Amino acid sequence: LDELLARYRGSISQLPPMHSAIRVNGQRLYELARQGTTVDRLPRDVTIQRLELLTWDSPVFTIEIDCSKGTYIRSLAHDLGHALNVGAMLSRLVRLRTGPFSLSDAITLPDLERAISVEAWDAIAYHPDTPLLDRPAVLLDSDATRRWRQGQVVTLDALAGTGMIRVYDETGLWLGVGEGDGTAGLLRPVKVINAA
């Protein structure tokens, strides 16, 4: 099992399952699967940074995985069982982390209800830009802020980069997320937040 797990670390190609949300000809695969239809799917490259055996109590084993977005854990369980010539299925899945959030950051529903009932929302809520804190950020002057709020492309002399960029006004108020081109200094609004 240890030797097998080593073969699945790094970049691997995975065939998306029929019960996935991927669209084929405009229809989600899970919709086709519910109709009893199976279609050809293209394999997708994913990365498994860590794949470790935690427990082994035959025939059940527990593994911990650190993987890229788009990895199908149920498919991985199936593939491991197929490679072992015994078959396998996933009986329990716990997501320990996604982006900057970990399971230790979570609160129970009763605790959430209590916090809301005493208006302690600010003590438990994350700012909406928290998942984006690894992205570059720009501050817009008042004129650019006005244009941004109208959904217009903003031109900046020194753009922080290409791809997804966090956007704030001069006071630090979050204005949303834009797409930067990095060459012409153009910042196109993707999601505009108009705070009251």
C-alpha cells in the first residue's frame, strides 16, 4: 500500500466521474448519469502534494491527502482499489482545509445560532476578501473608484500584476475583484462590491 500511494503523489491524470459537475455539451455529467447515460470524458491533470497512510485496520485504511483543486477523492479511492485488485470505496470524507480556512476555524451550528442571537456576528465572521489575501491588491483614487463602481475598466500606471487582483479605495474599503493585464495597466472589473 505504501508503494502504491507513492505512485499517486505528484502530478497524475484523473478521469472525472460521471457524477461530477463538469459540463459536456451543456449538460452536467451528474444529470446525464441520473438519466442512465454515460459519455466519454477527458482525463484531467491534478496534483497530489501529500498522500499518507494514517491507519490500517484490514480491510479499512485511512489516508490524508493534500491535493490541488479539481481532485476527485472518490475516484482516487476507486483507482487505489483497482490498482490493488481488491476494489475500494470511500466510506468517510473529511475536508480539513480549503484555501485559507481549516477545520479548526469552523464553528458548530448551535454556536453560530448563539452568536447571531447576541449580535456577535463580527466576532465570528471573516471579511469576504479573506480567501483572496494571497492575490495582489491595488488602491484606487477617488476618480478611479467612481469609475470602478460603475463597472468601467480602470487604467493604472503601476498595476500589481496579471490575473485576479483585489481592489480597494483610498480608505481601504474593499471594492471587489478585477482582472489585470499587467502590460497596458488595464484593470477590468470582475466583481464590483458597492457598499452602502
